[in-house]
Amino acid sequence: MLRSIIVLLTGVVFGLGLALGSTAWTALQSRAKAPAPQLDPSVESAALVAEVIDRVRREYVDKVDDRQIVESAIRGIVRDLDPHSTFLDADQYEDIRISTSGNYTGVGLDVNLDGGKVTVVAPLAGAPAERAGILPGDLVAAVNDVPVDANDVEASVARMRGAPGTSVTLSIVRPGNTAPLRFELMRTEVHVQSVYSEYMGNGLAYVRLSSFAEGTPADLDKAAHDLIAAADHAPLLGMVLDLRSNPGGLLDAAVAVADEFLDDGIIVSGIGRIRQAQFEQVADAGDALEDVPMVVLVNGASASASEIVAGALQDHHRARIVGETTYGKGSVQTVMPLGEGSAIKLTTSRYLTPSGRSINGSGIAPDIVIPSVDIHHQYRGPGGPVPLRDDEQLLAALRLISHDSITVSSVE
């Protein structure tokens, strides 16, 4: 259509030139040589978008709702920026607010949405997904028989949520299985218990963080006091902080968690184009776990907020990082409310560890590499599906923090 319009206009001008006298044609040529006024490129781009929207509204073969057109345009703008920026409709925005508060209605899955796939990071303890037997590393292929759309994986996650007591069917592709598995789950109120702690005896403590939600810092502080009480208020001799398969969460929660183990110094800094995206967070003294010797356990699914904590403790030589290189998400997203209950999640900062490192795309390399034999075999507490004796990474971390004073037989 555009090519046709250009050709027609060229023809009109050519015909007009033939009809004009020589004097008039010379004057027209002179005016044509004058430079056209320069338009602001942003104005031209906005006009182009507006023209496309108008043509779709008026000329597309089927009538399309105006709101759908605008939302699709916004999705396209932010989707091509990076894998973490996205448009959130009203339902998705509400999901974000619910998940960061640590309470929602669903089946209890932590998932990774990279690469157009919905990959299970971990089922939440006690949630319907864990009780049904869904495992880390499983791929969600369909929700209620609607296949996962690689271009809109968030929609599949949204379909997992709903009213308490309603059912949802997940089709799961599990590595090593030829046929998909089907799980019919009952949605329920899920409280994301992001902190698990256990006193291991001999002055040693184990703390696992599954995510970084609003309540995580307070839950960690409570866990610290519970551990000290379990040790008969004697000083803790060592701790393993397990951040394996922790996909991250809130920046403020990550800063508060790191502060629990640091008495001073920079925790994280951010660089961005606007003033609000440039920040520096520092630690304060006075927390219960500041002097406890530590090992931090990480793997390739430890991302974002997990990497902020691990990077801060590594740079301050506060803890040894053990396990495998982390995911490498070194950016910060800001959720910006728009009209009609929608929002955009936009990458606004890239963060740096205290030493000035950017780990985006590279991750945090452990001080001591301990490969995972099986990512599914992670200890989740007494009575869980994996006994401590089968979690080789955690056993190695415990041996390291206790200077080899704990053996496999003593922890069984």
C-alpha cells in the first residue's frame, strides 16, 4: 500500500511538471531544493505508531477492540528490549503484587520463564504441586489443555491461578519421560514460606531461602533467634545459607537479608539513566548473624536477588561461595503502574556488587566448585523427598563449614 502511494504521488508531480510553464517549473524546482524542517525523531516515531494503530483500527479485516490494539502495541515495544521487561495487564499486575507479598491462590510453583518455556524451579513446600509430585526441572507444556505460548508464557502462569477450591490441569514434560504427565491440582491459598531453618547440632545451622518476598527479612530474623535458642543460646559455630534454585524477588528484601550477615560496607549499587535508578545500599551493624562463619550454597538457578546476596558476601570475604556458577541476572526491574490497572515491568538499572562487578550474563563463580549430581536432589528438611545423606552439595558445604567434623553417618 505504501509503495503504491509513493508511485502515485510521483506520477502526479511528473504530470504537473509537464503542464507548467518553464518559469513556474524553475520556481518550483528552487523551492524543492530548500531543506525540509527537521522533526524530532521521537515525534516521527510516535506518529508512525499512531498511523499503524489507526490503520489496524479502520482497515483490518476483522474488528479489533481498541484496548487490545493499544495493549498489543505496548507489549511489542517492551518485549523486544530484553527478556525481563514486559507489559502487565490488570490480572498480571495483580499477580505481581500478590507474589511479592508472599500470598496468593494457586498451585504453588516457582517457575522460570526464560526461553519461551515455563520451567519449574521448585514446588513450594506443602503446596498442591509438591504434594502431587511435580519436580524441579519439569516443563509445563499446557495449562487446562491450552499449550504454553512461547511468545506469552506469562499467560500460562496466570492460568494456574484462580479461585480457591477450583481445579487446574497441568501437562508436564519431564526429562527422561517420553510421554507428558498430567496432574489435576486443586487451587488453594498459598503462603510462600520463603525461609526454612534447622539446627544441625554441634553449633551448626542450616538456612534455606526459596525466594525474596516482603516477609523474608522478618522471617530470617525470627529464624536466627530460633536457631540461637536451639543451640541453648551458645554462639553458633557455622551456618550454611542455601540459595540454590532461588529465582530472586524484591531488591529491598535482598538488601535486608545481606545486611543480616554484614556489619558495614556496600551491599549493592545500581547504575541507570535516571536518578531513581542510581542507588547504593549499605549495611548497618547490630544483627544476630553478623559474626557467624558462613558458607553460601548456589547453583545455576540462583538468580537476581540471590546473586545480590552472594555477591555482597563474597566481595566482603564474609562467606565462601560453594556450588556452581549462578544464573547471571544483573538487572533490576521497576513495576510502573499505568491506567486501567495495568503496568509495565521495565529494566531500569544494572546492579554492581560491592567491588564494582557486573554479573549480568556471567553470574557469580563459586570460590569452591561442587557440581550437582542431580538438581532434583536437594534437601528440603526432615521428612522431605530427599534425605540429607543424598544431597551431596549440602553435605560438602556442611563438611566445609565444620572443618570436616561432620560425617555422613553423623547426619543420617
